[in-house]
Amino acid sequence: MKLLSSLSTMQTLLGRQQLVNIAIEQADLKADFVPSDPDCVDKLTQCIKQALPFFSKNVHSTKFIEHISNHVVPFLSELAGPEGTNVKLEVLKLLAEMSTHCGDYEDRGCLEKVHNALLEYMPLPPAEVEEGENGKDSDEPKLQFSIVECLMYTLHQMGKKCPDFFTAEENLDRLKDFRLRLQYFARGNQVYMKQLRADLRDKTGDVLKSDENKIKVVALKITTNINALIKDLFRNPPGYGCIITLSWKPIQKATTEQTQQQQSVKRGNITPITFSESGPAKKATVGGGNKQRGARGVYHPPGGRYSAKAGNAPSGGDANYGNNFTGGGQQRRGGFRGRGWSKGRGRGNRF
């Protein structure tokens, strides 16, 4: 796949779609998926990793998402993999990354399966029980924030394509139950966020590079993402406009140089105006320095065959020259009257 992706013909939209189709064929999505078979699980994850860089808003990951939602998510607890690896979390991370480029899907059941899997990790508020001497409930549930981030983000992205999943008349009970779980999980999430921020306060540089603080930094990213998703889903109706960066993905920010390059491409025919530190630049002259504007010289009409009757400007610079001057040395009131004045047109005296 790396060799094929390096070809110039594969840099086009059609080329990327062909590479994704190759990964789909290699994954053999039509075959039965056996969650207890490590080779079967590894084959699927490797094919997804090969296709993941080629997904975009025009190259969709819908086929992989439908397959994982219908055949893998319901059996998360049965997934088998090498020792020392969290296969369940790895599969959910791949699902969350692919959901960003999910297209329209016909099978609405895949969204319901993701929703049901999320409910398993978002418990309902516990019933009122007698508190112990320490003032805490004895059966406080444990919250798995990493898995909830993946499933909630996937539900958030897939919900854009099916907005009536919670708002339809027959799904009002589903929405009510989901909001109770969101509210309860949000309390625990905010408490954990507050604790993490207190632990990381005033810690910079090499102190944050320790293993313990690295885990806390990642945990803070996870809880921050979950908090943003909960706020969006808790709207009435649930919203899907929140944009976050998954906790394991690097934050990509456009540098100032890249921004300037983009602007120069868009407006390449315009020369930017720049100023020196001492002030705005002054217009340069041929001889150097600034040219002072002097007194305006007397106008001399052009000479030649057709300009002989125009006469010359009087010496001394008569200020009224040209206002009352007519051919033949005569003067008339009102100055020049335009076309046909000698035939009686206009309001001046006729000669």
C-alpha cells in the first residue's frame, strides 16, 4: 500500500478510492467475523490501518464502519489479541477515527448497536442507599473514560447522518434514558477533571515529562473531550456541531508562515504594502530626495497649420486670457456659447 500510494496516479481522488477498495477486498468483510480468533481480529485492524490515511470527505469509510458496528461492537468483551495489548480499545480508536469520514449509511441498526455499547459504559444514577460512616455510597461504579470517549465520539459523528435517532416520536424514551446517563456521567467526569487540573497546576517543563504526569495530561484531554461532547448531546434536540481532537491524535495548528503562504496564493497578483520602522515610505524621485512643487508655468498653445489662428498667450500672464477672446480680436458678452451661436442660438448677443 505504501508503494502504491507513492505513485502520482494514486494522488487523485479516484486513486485514493481505489486504494480503499483494495483494503476492503483484503479485509474480506463478507466473511464471518470470529471475535475469539486473534488472526481474524488482527487481519481486520491491519486492513483498517492501511486504509485510514486515504479517508476524506470524498472518500468515505462507511463500509468499514457498518461492518465493525454490526459484527465487532456487539462482541467487544470477546475480542482476542496478543498478550499485553488492549484490543478492545484499539478497535474502538480505529472506529472513532473512521467515523469522522462516515458517509450516508442505509443500515440504521449500526448506529443503534454503537448506542447500546455506549450505554454499557454509562450507568444510570444509582438508587438511594444508606450511606456509610464515611458518607459515600458503597457501590459507586467505575467509569472507563477512554472507551466512553471513543464510543461517544462515534455516536456523535454517526448521529449527524441520522438526526431523528433521538428526536423521533417513538424514540422519546430512548432520549430520556440517555440524558439521565449523560447527566450522571458528566458529574463524575467533572470531578475527575477538577482533580487532574489541581494535580497539574504550576507544573511545567521536565516535571510534566514524567510517566505519571504524562498519564494525567492524556486523561485531562480525554475528560475535556467527553465534557464537550456531553454538552453538545445534552442540547434539545441533541446537537452534532462540536469539533474536537481525539486525545491520542496530535493537535495540528496552522503556523503563521503557512497562513501567509495561503494568503499569497489567493492574492498573488497584489503587492503588499510595507512600511519601515521609522514610518511610512516616501515616494522616491529620480534625483533623490523630495521634489518641491514650483509655480505653474504659462501655457503655450501648439503651433502648426491648424493652430495658427489660436494666437499666442499675451506676455505678462493675463488672468482673463481665453475668457473673452475670440477670433478676429473681437469680444462678446457671456464668453463662448457653444455650437451655432452666430445663428441666434443661445442667450448671448449675436454679432
